[in-house]
Amino acid sequence: MQQPNSTAVRTALWRALHVQLDAPPHILEDTTGLQLIAPEEGWQQRPDMDPVFSRRVRAAMAARARFIEELIIKETENGITQYVILGAGLDTFAQRNPAVASRLHIYEIDEPGTLEWKRRRLIDTGYGVASGLHFVGVDFEKGQSWWDRLLQAGFNPQQPAVIACTGVTLYLSREAISQLLRYIAGMAPGSKAAITFLLPQELLEEEDLALQQASVKGAKASGNPFVSFFTPEQVIALAAESGLKNVAIVSPAELKARYFSGRTDGLAPASGEMFLVATIGE
């Protein structure tokens, strides 16, 4: 049986670890990915799951997912019926929000092996695969176009959509990111996009330096090195070059203020990732 991408597994386990270790109220209640993975006993002792070392990154993963979920729920209420998740990994929005998902066509785009594994685990664990959930496998190493595959899966480019892309651009060249943004800029008016970018080391809070350095080292060792880091100004410029106009940056500080204010345990997200959000105009 195919196995899921290790990065997708790690992200899902961090979301579950947030629920297990951090005090309520939780930023996101997501242990569904953990159920799908069904890791061996003692998975919490993995070095990347260290309770102290992973604290800020698991908070960031929970905040990232919460931000996206609030966006898609709001836009569904506004009438959008298509949701594209580029680099879906073990996203569990559809399983945890069945009422909202029932009003959507959700297109999860990722490598075929990860999606096939996920499909089988959803069936094995009793979640099943809803009629509106579409798995769009793309073999990037063979040069397949995610946009072409999305259209083949039934996506309607004439209708607005929300497209989310988290934890992907760090692995892409500037040219590949620009092409991604051009596709998004050509989506139907009223579409919304939310894309994460990694900040360069000099813009991180000091306590996150060791975390990013360890992540960079681990990614390189695994054969999936981090390629791209951007300042907010560089992201805005790249978006403009690619035809996106109505854009804004959501900083780690803004996510911290939005989701972590008033906490008494000091939990806060790592400072290494920002969102580019965009609205496709008329």
C-alpha cells in the first residue's frame, strides 16, 4: 500500500499534538489526521514531536488551518461552491465539517500516492469519501500540470472558488511560484486565495531560529530541501508581477493576535510563516 508524504504526516501529527498537550481552548480541534495515520505507540517520542521543541510550530500549524477554515466557511456562506486545496496532504476539513462540505465541491490536489493512501484510510476508518470530495493526483516529477488535472476532475473555471495553498511554496522556485500565482490570477472573479510563504531567517523571532535551522537541515536530508524564502515586500511584488491585484499579507503577529490573545499559558505560533491573501477582481 502506498504511504503518505512524510511532511503531510508530520503536519497532521502536530495538529493532534496541539489537542493532546496544549490547554484549551484549542485553536483547532483536529485529531482526525491522527486517526487516519494510526501511528505506532510512542509516536509522541519522535524528535520532531518533542513537547517543548514543537510547541510553537504545532501552534502555528493549528493557526494556519484555523485561518483557512474560517475563510472557506465564510465564503461558503457567501455562495462559493468550489474549494481547491493545493498540497492537501492529510487535510481533514471535509471530515470535521460535513455540513459545510456538503455544500461544496472540494478538490484536494497532491501526489497520487498520498491521496490514494488517504482514500483507503477514509474508507477503512468509516469516514468514507463524500460525493463532493475529489482527489486530484498530480505527478509533479513527470511534469503534470495541477491546473490541467484540476479541470479534468470537474472544476469549473467560470465559477468562483477558494484556493488554499499551505506549506508548498517553500519547496518551489520563484518561477514556479509565479506560474502558480498567474493561474490563480486567472480564476473567476470573486475567487479567494490564501497561500503561505516562509520568511527569511533575519525576520524571525530569536526563539524560532533553532527551529527553522533544524527544519531546513531535516528537509535537505530528506531530499525535499526548502528552496524559497520571501520578505512580505517580495511576496507583494511577486504577486503584482503575476497579475494579482487585491492582495494583503497576514503576518505571524496578526495570527497571534487573532487566535492567541488572552491565553494564560503563553502559547504562541512560530514566526516563520506568513499568508498572502488575494481576491480576484472583476
